[in-house]
Amino acid sequence: MAKSEIDELSGMETTGHEWDGIRELNTPLPRWWLWTYYACIIWAAVYCVLYPAWPLVTSATKGVLGYSSRAEVAAEMVKAKAAQSQFLTKISAMSLGDIRKDQGLMQFAIAGGRSAFAVNCSQCHGTNGVGAKGYPNLNDDDWLWEGTLPEIYKTIAHGIRFEADENTRLSAMPAFGKDDILKPDQIDVVADFVLSLSGLPHDAAKAKQGQPLFVENCAPCHGPRGKGDRELGAALLNDAIWLYGKDKATIVDVISNARNSVMPAWQPRLDDATMKQLAIYVHALGGGE
């Protein structure tokens, strides 16, 4: 390392460091930078004294001011719940129809229902109720039972085929293939007839063969032209809305093995006000009747 000396071009003293013939000038830091640096050190020290800063084994230093962001959030939550309580009390005491007539209460219910739906329902029915294979789209007019506010509320409260609730929605489709009610060739022609009901591509000759089998085995619930029956929870088969799929292979599989999916009853888990908000939100998605 070379000795410090005065650089001929700048007239500034060097640090004595040299790399490949290049000497480093001993340029002092700007005063403003130094003072800013010192101020940051002082501010950090003061912060550590006033606020929680240093982690300990099971906690952290409390700070002289005793500030806690968690306590602040908890206080804000208490205020928010207090502000909401007046609305929730009204919702609990009022009928679904009366809630709809109150514009302010209606808006609050939809907002609350949207939040409750995101936490409890979106995992199956998707964001905004768009549904998925095996999980109904709640935005359309195709309801297994009914799409009125009271009926939506009943479905939410008691679920579908939920054995733990004695008031649950019940409907059971036989597994025509698995239970040997129909032979594979019979199921094949019934599937073509089902396709014909909604105008989907099908084998006309097979559909003709399948019609009497459909009338005998399926019409008691779905109707002779597949119009369904809401009292029984039997699906429409003559529209373009399909829960599991509209290809023939899927229809054959459903006829053969049945589909009796389960929706939990939310009454034991959610309070009445929350279920009402959910019913109003689902009804407002666009498919409510």
C-alpha cells in the first residue's frame, strides 16, 4: 500500500490505497449526509426506547409509551362491531322481505353477505357464486328447489342431504347402473333421450328407444319432458345448464352411479343475522326469484 500524498490533478490528499496504479482520493463525506446519518442513529435509539423494538424469548420490549398495533386493531374492531350492531339487531328482528324494503339495511346486508360468502361458501361455489363442476352456479335461474329469499335461507340453514339436520333438503337419485335397475345398453339410449331434451347432438334412433325407459324410470321425478320438480329437488333436463357436464359420457355416468352431493347445514355455525345476509346476497347475485 502506497503512502498518502497529494494528487497532482485535484490537489487532494490520497488515502494511500492503490489498485493497478489507480490511487483513491481521500474525499470527505458531505456534511449534510453525515448529519442525516447521525440523526437516523439518534431517531432509532429514541424509537427503541419509546416503542416495542427488541424481541425477547417469549415477548418483546414494551417501550415507554406502551404502544401496541394489535391493541389498536382490537380497539378499532370493537368500534366497528359497535357500529354494526344496530344493523345486525334490526336484521335479526326483521323478516327477509322487510329487510329488502329498507334500502340502507339492504345495502348493509348485501355487503355483509358478500363477506360471509367469501369466508364460508366461495370454496365450493366460487367467487361471486359462479360455481364449478358439481357445485351450482348461483347467478342463474336454475334452482333445484326454489330461488326465493325464504327458500334460499332454508337451504343455507339446513343444507342439502345433510344427515345431522332433520330439516335438511332431501332428494335421492337411484344409481340405475350400479343398482342393476337398468342395463348398460338401456342407460345408453336413455342418455341419448336426455340429450335430445335440451337439443344437444344425439342419436335420434337411440333417443326414440330411450324415451319409454325415461318415462318409466325418470319421469316420476324429472317429468316426461325433463322439466324437473322443485318439490322433489329434481333437476331440469331440458335447458343448457348442467351441473356435472353435458357430454354423453358424463350423462351415462350420472345415470349409472347417481349424484347425491351434500351441502352442510350452516345453522349450527352461523347466527341468524349472518344467514339472512347470505340469503340476501345470493338472491341479489342475479338468479334470485
